[in-house]
Amino acid sequence: MAALLWPVLLAAQPASPPTVRLSAQLDASGTGTRFEPLSPIQEPEPAPVLEGGDEIGNGAFEYMVDTSQIRWAVDCGCYRYYAIVLRARHTGVVTRHKFRAYPSGSFLDRYADVRMEVRYGPADDAVASAQISLPVASAPGLEPTPLLSVRPTKEPVTMSLGGSRPIELEVKNTVSRMQILLGADIQIRTATPELWKRGWTEDPGGRGPSTLAPGAVRTLKIRGEPNLWQVLQVSLNPTLSDKPQTELRFELPYTNPTFLGRDLAVAVVVPVLFRPSAIALFFALLSGVLLGSLVRLLASKRGPIGRWVRATLTALLVGIILEVVGALMVYNNSKFVVFGFNHDPFQVLPVSALGIGTGLLGFEAAKKLDFIRDPKQGEGT
């Protein structure tokens, strides 16, 4: 019976267009979004149907929510434009109702349940309502956490002097029900630009914008080439295995495409520790052994050269054993102590010093393998 009365009510209503109100979404602290209506716009021609529309007021109106043009506006400190399109079924008249959304406080992008109220006449009961879902966001830069999270790097990333290993950044879309668009222009900054050649690239096959679905995770592999000579000078300075020699700051631009013109970025600092290749470490060890053996040869008044060669080879083999054992121990988070000193088997000077020590000992180096000890398993000689 009520549905039959709608044509009569609509015919009796004045020519003024219906008004639309959207409820505010504010919590007790005032954090959230309130919507401010603008003047409605009436389409010049009636429409027989509203494509993709839903019904409200027992079918008296069709409505459609248009959020395709939401953008951040600096002048008003608001998002415009949310639009509700209404079609009066009795007359076919279509009106477009735009809104500005004023955010307050800090909250993550989300969909909010909003009560839409349509008033179409002077009578108190000439009101229809529906529950709709609208995307809302805080002002740019006021998000409590970045919409795109990057897993922090606690330990330094080790990179060979040849730069063969890419730096991996694991990024995740933390917004529910919304996609995140990762930009192509990743900014890379460092306090030591002289250590790097220009032309960072992303594996595989260059960089480009990419879309992350809600909760999706992607690993970016970014490759840079060190300047060999400058990095070699830096790597000659002994340092702790957990102390970086430089840092890289990556700034990843991104946006939530639901809100146009709202460009954001997340930054992560990656510590970097340079390590020579296995071949370079071998030659450092060999050079140290030869130098130590030569000192031993020159210090002795006499002795067959063959014995010196055998002693040198013995010292080299012992040095290689110590280096391999030390690498395994350090890899498993243990300390490697040789001759009473903490030894890093992945740096040039400590490896050269190890070679000199074994070279000076000669045959005696084979008897000194008990210098290897792991402090976690007790004290040693």
C-alpha cells in the first residue's frame, strides 16, 4: 500500500531537488570524518534508468555512489569530491549531490559505514535512508603508520666488492580492502655517494609502477654497483662484523589510488658492510703467509730452501683451515679468537695478519690449531 502512495507524494512535492545528508564518522575523541554537502546539480534530461544504481525509499529513488574523483585539496584541507547520484523513479529527474570530507585526527585509510539520508519533500516523513560504505582517510602525512610497510633491516647487508648481491626490501600493503600503487621513482640517498656508481636498477628488468592488493607482500631487489677502488680502501679498515661501513636510505613513493593527488612515501635505512670475494681473501692470506715465511727465512742463519718451502706450505694450509673454521663460526654467530684476538675471517687486514702469524710459525702453526676456540663453549688456550 505504501508503494502505491509514492507517485502521489512525488507529484505533490515542490520542484526543488531532494537533499542528501551523510552522517559524520567521529569517535569520542573527535577522530574521523565529517561530510559537508554542496549544492546539488540537476541533469538537463530525465533518465529512464540509473545504470548500476540501487534503490532507496521503497523504490522511490535509485542512487549510485561515485567515488572515482576523490582527491585531496590543500585549500580546504579536505577531500573532494564524494558524489551521490539520485534518480527519482516517478519523474526520471537525475540530481548529483557532491560532498567534501573533512578528516580530523590520525587514522588509517579504511571504508566507513555511513548513513545516507534523502529528504525529498516538506513533510517530516518524506525521508528515506540507507547504509552505504565510503572510503575515508586522514590528511596526508597524519597516518598513524605508513600504508606501505617495509621490513626493517637489523643486521648489515653484506655486499661483495663486485656488487653482485642485490639489496632486498620486503614491502607490504597494510590497508584492508584497498590497493596500494607503488611508484617507480625510488629515491636512494647516502652520506657516502663516492662509494657508489650511478644507475641503480631493480631486478628483474627495470623499475615500474606496481599494484599491491590488500595484505600483499612483494620483495624489491635493488642492485647498485660499488666503486671498486673507493670501497676497497674502506674495506681495509678493520671493523666489527655487525658494524656497517655505510648506510643507504631508500624512499619508496606510493599512493592509495582511491584518493587522487595524495602522494606518500615510506623510508627505510639499510646498513651495508662490504666484504672481499673469496679469491681476494685467499690472496690476502697467501700474501701474509709469504711475508711471515720470508721474515722467518731471513732471520735464520742457514737452512735448506726445501724445508722453508714445506714450512710455508704447512703455514698456508693451516691458515686456510683457520679461515674456513673461522668463517663457519662467525656465520653461526660465534666469535673466532686466534692468538688471543677476535678475528673476522671476511676482512682483508685480519686475514693478512692471520697469514703473517702462520707464516712466522712455519711447521709450528700445525701444532697451534688449539688457538681456535668458541667462547660459548668455554675458555681455551
